[in-house]
Amino acid sequence: MAVTTTVTPPETTPVEKQKQRRSRLPKSARAGGTLHGGPIAYVILIVFTLVSLFPLVWTAIAASRDNQRLAQTPPPFWFGSNLFKNLEIAWTEANLGEAFLNTTIVAGTSAVTIVVLSTVAGFAFAKLRFRGRNALMLVVIGTMMIPPQLSIIPLYMMVAKLDWTDQLQAVIFPSLVSAFGVFFMRQYLLQALPDEVIEAARVDGAGSWRVIWHVVFPAARPAMAVLGMLMFVQAWNDFLWPFLVLTQTGNPTVQVAVAGLGRGYTPDQSLIMAGALLGTLPLLLVFAIFGKQIVGGIMQGAVKG
């Protein structure tokens, strides 16, 4: 008599069930997969990209034409043959070589100083306990609500008394601190820096400055990169205060030098656009070099938070 043996399949574990469910999903829905948007998403992205690039493209088109063609209706919508000629004239007349050097010194010094001081102050407001902390933070936030134009007259009187007019320190020193930077770093460190890490460092015998150097700065690196880029762009594009304390023939910044282009009974708009284009190119270059690291830092900070 034949004996029939029934083989019972082994029970599937929860981990194996999860793997089986994941294998049945499309690749775009799996963890680490590439998400593909539909045609509407691509159309929206293309439209926003074109709208964002239009001012830069129009600046380049205007810089490649002459002043007479720019005054005609309709305006030109394609490049002319005078681009490199106008760029050369704008570079020479506005002395943009010296202006680029001055602006790099001003923007670089301001950005580095603001990042360091804002990180230290943001750590103090976020993680240290001291009397009057909340009141001081309110004062810092309150300074952000004061229009900077209100401080121009007393600030100019101080600069004139120090005999700093037409010198770069007149632009650098008022921009060494930023209330926005302190608030930005405080909000970031509240989430990205756990209290347990600081306590562990103190248990190991680390002092306050050692904690800042070995714990706070590495944890705040993504936010520091973003803040540094924002402050560099802001200092590079600043016009009103440098225009008041610097001259176009002494120590001009880029914006002050470009403001002197095309002057006359009929301003030469093509030269003005050529100078504006030259003043924008360094910012595009900086973002092209460091943009990937900055975006990666933002995503890393978002994951940590």
C-alpha cells in the first residue's frame, strides 16, 4: 500500500513578505527608485524655468545690441553682433576689474564673519541656558523689523567721523553681523543638534569652545553653507550703502561701478546691460560650482531634522 507524504511549505516570515510586496511594486515606487513626473509636471517645470531664465537672457540680448535698436518698437528678441564689444567697453569704462576685487573682499569677509558669528550666537540661543535668553532673542528678531534706511544717517555720521569714507571698511564693518543669520542658525540647531551629543562632549571634558569647534560646526555645516551663499549674494548685490560711502573712481564695488555706466544726455542702455551681465556672471559661476553641495546640505539637514 502506497503512502502519500504531504510536504508543507515553510511559513513565510514578515521580512520575506515585505520583500515580496516590494518586488511587485514598480521601480519608481521602491525605496531609492527614481520618481518620474507626468507630462503636466514637466510642462510646469519647463514654464517656470523659462520664466526664471528670461531676465538673464534678455539682459544678454540687450547687451548685444546698440542703444538705437533697443529704443525701437518692438524690442529685439534675439542676439546681435555687439555683445563682446559692449562687454569690453563696459569692463574698461567702469573699471570692473578693480570693482570685482573690491566686491569679492567685501562679500567674502561679510559672508564668512556672519556665518561664524551667527553659528556661535545661534548655538547659545538654542542650547545654552542663561538669564534673559528669550528677551535677547526677541530683541534680535525685533531688529529685523527696522528698515535699514533708518540707520543710514547715523551710520554715515559715524563713518565720516572715523574718516572711512571711500574705503572698503566703511562697507565691511556694518555688515559683519546679521540678525537673520542668528535666527536662522538658532532654528536649525534646535532640531539638528541633540542635547545628548553636547552632554556627551562635556562629560568627555570638552569646554565651550571645543564643543563649538568639534560638535556645533560639524552639525551646522549644511546650514552654514546655505547662510554663507545667501549672505555672499546679498553683499554682492548691495547698492545703496556702498553708493553713499564709496565713489566710482576710488574703491567702487560692482554695483557702484555699473551705476556709472551709460551716463549722458541719452543713457546707453546697451552698456548698462553689458555691465549688469558682467556683474551677474560671478554669482552664476559660484552657484554652478557650489550649488550641488548647498542643495545636498539642505537635504542632509532636512533628513537630520
